[in-house]
Amino acid sequence: MALGQSILPLLETYLVNFLQDEGGEMKSEFYIPTIVDLLIKNQQGYCQVLGTESSWFGVTYQEDKAQVQSSIRNLIKNGDYPDSLNP
């Protein structure tokens, strides 16, 4: 998903509301794709989906950190990411 900078104020509005409603819940998550879908349905924004051959990974919990760091190191080693991203 490719998002432009203009989406940031819209995301901020939804994030503030999310934090007020669910910010105290340890396992609550702010799903950006859900908000983007809502913005599209409300004709407040659009999204361009970019194709890729790459796999994605993310950090949701502390336990994810080691795996993500290892994945980033491998991408750096393969020349896919610059060395300046070395975790």
C-alpha cells in the first residue's frame, strides 16, 4: 500500500479517537489498513497498491523484535536494504 503524506492528519484524527476508546487495553491494535478502507469508503482518500516480490514482516509484540532484526540483517546482507538500517 502506498500512502501519501496528506493522509497523516486523517490518521492522526482516528488515532486520537482510538487511544481515547481503546488506549488502555494492552492488546488493542490500530490497524492502518482498516482506517484506509474507511477513508476510501467515506471518499476522504484513496490508496494505490504496489506490487512486490518481497515478503513483509512486522513488529506487534516485543517477542517479534528478534525475528524482525534478523530479517532486516538478511536484507542488508543481500543488498536489498542499505547498511545504515543495520539494527
